[in-house]
Amino acid sequence: KRILATVYVDVETIPTMRPDVMARIAAKHLDEKEPEKARKKVDEEHRKTSLTGTFGELACISWAINDSPITSSYRSLAGPETPVLSAFTFAMDDLADRVGSDNILYVAHNADFDRLFLTKRMTIHRLYGPPGLAPRGEKPWDLQWQCTMRTWCDTPQGRISLADLALALSLPVGKDDLPGSEVYDAMLRGEHERVRMHCERDVEL
């Protein structure tokens, strides 16, 4: 297989914005005797939905093809998710038309998370995923994704943050590092540009 295009990609996710899902979470704690404790549990469970594409949603996706400039698609909390996904899908479809779908390699940090999150959200929104997003078989070479975290740790269980890896390699992380756990709070404050810039910084790293 010839790799003609390497796509560096990063996603930022937020908890579900669906009222029905949020109501279901709240209903689980109706019997809680302490209202403050119940609210805390509801908030914690709601925030955890951002860790999976089943209910969590995409806030931003940034990507760069080879050494080209970084492109981003992002939204506000009130904005729809579908256009964010569609922008990436259309760009990857165009790339596949030019170089062939088998010749694309996706690179991400903790790539399994990004790949599975995108796959689930595209399925939910009835979108066709870009070529190479999901594996075509069970062989390792059927998966067109490379994970910088797994490559560095050399084990499926090993973990290192991108910021720590960048520090180890003397790459500039920047002063305004935004952990994934703080993306939702930044969005609540209306800091959509900050989230975009953080996502693009990760692609550059």
C-alpha cells in the first residue's frame, strides 16, 4: 500500500445536548433525598457522555493533509452537529477522489477514541463516513489509522497525554493548554474560538 496522503486529525467533544437524553439522566436521580447531591450526580453523568459517541457530541474537528494548512469545523453549543461532521466527510471524500481511498493514512493521538467517536456520530446522523474511517476487516493493516499515543507507549494499555509527549520531545505546547475535561466549560463560557485554537494546536503537534 502506498501512502499518498497523511491526514492529521483531532476532535473536541462535549456532553449530549439532547433534551430527551438529559431528561433520562435526571430521571435516574429523582429518588435522591438530597437535592444538591442529586444535581451533582446528574451533572457528573451528563458530562461523562462526552467520552463516547453514543450520546456525546462533536464540538470541533481539525485536520491537515500532509503539510497543508489546518482546517477546522466547529460549532457553538446551540449550533447543529451535522455540518461539523459533514465538512470533514466532504473534505475526505474529495481527497479520496484525488489519491484513492486506500492511500490515505489518518494520524491522531489516542486514535481509537477519535475514530470510534466519529464513526458513531456519523452513523447517528445518517452520514457516510469518509474512506478509511472504519476498518474493512480484522487484520491490522485493514485499519488506516496510526495512533501517536500507542506508538510511543508501545502497548494498547499505555497512556500519555499529547501535552506530556510534546514536552518530552521539546515541542512547544503553548501557555493556553486546554484539557479535554475543560472543553465543555469553555463552550459554556462562549469560548468557541479558544476550543478551535486548542484543537488546531493538537493537530500541529
